[in-house]
Amino acid sequence: MKGERKVSNECYYVAVVGAGPAGMFAARELARNGARVVIFNRDIKPGGLAEYGIYFDKYAMKEGLRTQFKQVLDTPGLSYYGNLIVGNQGGDLTLGDLRSLGFQAILVTVGAQGTKWLGLPGEQFSGVYHAKDVVYHYNLLPPYSQKSFEFGKRVAVVGAGNVMLDISHYLIQRMKVDEVIAVVRRGPAEVKFDKKEMEYVIRNLDQRALDEEIARVTPLMRAIEQDPATARATILEALPKALPSDSSTRFRFEFLASPRQIIGDEKGQASGLEVEDNNLVIIDDEVKARGTGNRRVIPIDSVVFAIGDRVDENFGLPTQSNEFAKNPAPRFPVDEISYEAYDPAAKCVIPDVFVAGWARRASTGLVGYARKDGTNGAKAVWQYLQTLQPVTPDEAALKARLKTLGKPVISQTDVRKLGELETEEASKRGLQSFKYGTNEEMLAKIMSVG
């Protein structure tokens, strides 16, 4: 009709890889700005560590986050595709594939999916685990939900943060092992866990053993002007709000101890953790642990390393240390932080790829941090997009490509159906929460309702 204005379908076209808090809130930020955003997720469900990392009985927190994620998926201009892997090795799609499908920018928010080990002799023995695998197991993330974990009676948990306490919580309250030993490289003043998390396990803390351990390391603490009494008070700060415990597990600390090797028996089963005793020193105003050369063995049946994570080196981006490499001189910084992927070997930026959340800085912060970092990563992407011309997204090409994968690809509608089915199942069973523990179950349930 004469005089009728033609409606343009042009917009910026962005892929967000990963659907944890960083990816979800980044996608919403971009969609609200007018971009056409497609989220690609390895798992069937969105949520990432908010779904599969938070301790499983924190029902109110998890349900609140699920509600927020449902709202994100309802954002106009945003699509979700789950149950597919983006990555160079074993992936359904590569970064190059996303480019060929017309995406102008790719924001990588896949978290830290690699496993960080210390490279100690004996790590191959049975009974040696990484905390992330255990957390995924008790949170029913496939395929970890189907793996077997044999902890025995005495378990060493290496670490001094909240993940160490989560693992200890599980071992104490659910597995009810005889003893949990937190092996800490530095001293009582350097523990990194929150008081709130300590409330879950402090009823099982052997306070006499704590006092003996602090007395043992007191000369080393005083040598660098640390106050042992203050450190003790900080550890025990959770006592007034200690949560009930029906477990007789003994929980204790071994401070100033660095793992050096795992001892195994003739069957290849872990039986001891050899540690080196440490001194405390101050270097550049930071407390460090330095080995004394004295070694001893802590008898154990299993070891769980809660020492942080690293990104997946097979994803398809260059890495530095435990993280994807970032542009040291960012073109589009946000709060003076670089979100731009970088190739150190070629000494050049990867212009259309950005990283946020734990993909940018592994094992840092909780859900609130990931949400903020994802939003800021989206702001960096938006700055970059302003240097480009909008396009008309070819979503038909994307859907055609997904059909060639030969596997079910999950949509927003499917996620909503699954959530409703799991809520119904929880109600039938009289549970606060329920979720299916295998991809096969989830897919079967989704398909059963059409």
C-alpha cells in the first residue's frame, strides 16, 4: 500500500554460550538493548552452577533463582537451545560454525568446566576425587549423577573455602563418614569460608582438636605477628547459629600442610595422604606457605580436592593459567576489566568473542558475582556491536543446522514443561524438590507431553 513504511528485521545477532547466571543475565541485557540473542547450553536445563553447584537442600535459594531464569527465558528477542555442546573437540557446533550461521558476536559464559589438579603422584588411585565432580553428583547433573563415589570412613578434603565446607557438609550429614579432615595449606588466619557455610558443619567440629592444632601452629603465626586467638574466634564464629546434626562424624583441621602425594595400597586404593609441613612467610604483604621439608602421612580412605577449577582447554579459545586469555589492552573495557578473548601466541585480540563469569575468572564469587560479570560482559559486547551494522538474522539456517545434529535440542517451551513435571513429581512424593537425574529421563518426560 502506498505510504506504508517497511518494517526492518535488521538487528544485532549474538550467540551466548552457556546458561548459568552469567550467560542468562548477559543474554537478557543484550536482548533488552534490542539484540537478537540465542543461548546455547550444554545441559538440558539452564542454571549452571546456580542449578547444579549450590548445595542441594538450599531449596528456597534454588527456587528463587529458577524463577528468575524463567523470567529471563521469557524476554522478547531471546531463544534457548539446550542439550548441545559448543566446542572444538567433541562439540555439536564450533565457534566457527556460529560465525558461519551469521552471529556477529559470541559471548562465552561456559564457566570453568575443566578440572584443576595439583599433578601429584597417586592422583590416579581409586578414592581420589575432585570436588566439582562430587558437587555435580549430589546435585544430580548428568552424567555425574550416575557415577559411583566410594569415600570409606576417613576422608581428607583439601581446601579452605566454601566448597570444602560443602563437601564436608555432604560427607557429614549425608554419607555420615567417621572422620572428615580439612587439609589447609596455610594457617588458621587464612581460611576463606563464610561463617554462614560453617553453620552447617560446626556441630561436628572437634573443638579440642582445633585447639591442639592452633596451639601447634601458634609459634609460626606469632612469628609473622598473627593472633591465634583471633583466628580461633573467627573459625568458631558460627557456633551461636550452629544447625542441628544427627551425625557423629568427627570434623577437624590440619593446618600448614601441603599435599605431596597420595599413598595407595596393592589394590590401587588410596590409603594415605602424604603432606609437607609448612612455615608462614610474608611476601609483598601477602601471607604465603613455604615447605619445611618435613613430610608425614595422614591415614585416609579417600581424598577430595576442593582447590578451584579451570576452564576447558578443548573449548576452542586460548588459555592462560586456569582461564581463557583476555585482551591486556581492551578496546571495550567495563569498569576497567577486559572481557575480550585474546590469542597470546599471535598477540592479537579475537575480535568477535568475549568471555564473562567463571569463563573470564575461574572459581571467583557466587551467583551475584556471576550475574554482575555477565551483565558487564554484555555491556562490552554491546560496545563492540556499535562498530558494526545490524543484520537480518537467518534463524531458518540455524534451525536447519540444529536438525542435522541427530539429537533432541531443547527449547524454552521444553524447559518450562520439564519444570512443571518435576514440580508435579515433588508434590506426588511429598518432597520439597525433585529432579530427574539422567538426560534420558528428562528427554523422555519432555517428549511424553508433546
